[in-house]
Amino acid sequence: MRGCSRNRRQPSRRNHKGVVFDHCQSKRTTFSMIFISVEQCRAARAMLGWSQGDLADAAKVSRTTVVDFERGLRTPHRNNLDAIRRAFETAGIEFIPENGGGAGLRLAKRSDQI
């Protein structure tokens, strides 16, 4: 595998546009479809009335993963970020992508409300 010669995986860094850079700066991954921001995560929890532990249980990730993500200490691995997003979507949260007005979220309309 080409790229960085370091053997240890170090935390990823994210810039202001949601682009995640790995520890050697040789690879870039943009999370356009699966990425959720720290702010979206906190807002979604608030809309649902969930604690960090409730989210961790629903997403089947550790509470530390949620806490560290929301504190901005590290970006979770992609599979954990996917699990967090799926947990929110299953609970009725709909993520709105960046479209010039900023990324957001809302409660999806349930089919019995239509």
C-alpha cells in the first residue's frame, strides 16, 4: 500500500469544510454523504432528548466514541460515524446537506402524519 510510511494510526484532522486528512496528509477523504458534524450530532441528540449514552446504545458504539466526537477530540472511524448516522435516521432525524445555507437537520415527517 502506498502512502505514509508511519505504522501507527494517528487521529484524523478535519478542516472547516468537513474534509478529513489522515496523519500523513497524503490522502484526503470527503464525507459528503455520510459525514455529520459535531454540531449536527449534538442538535440531533437534543431533538430526540437523547443522552450521549442513549446515542451510544442506539448506534452500538462506545460512549467514549460519542463523547470524544462531540468534544472535537477525534473523528470516529467511518463505520462508527455511519452507525451514529443510521441510529439518528432510524429515530426520525433527516440530515440536510450543505447547499450554500449550511448543513442542518430536521425531524422527518412520519407516514401517519401525512
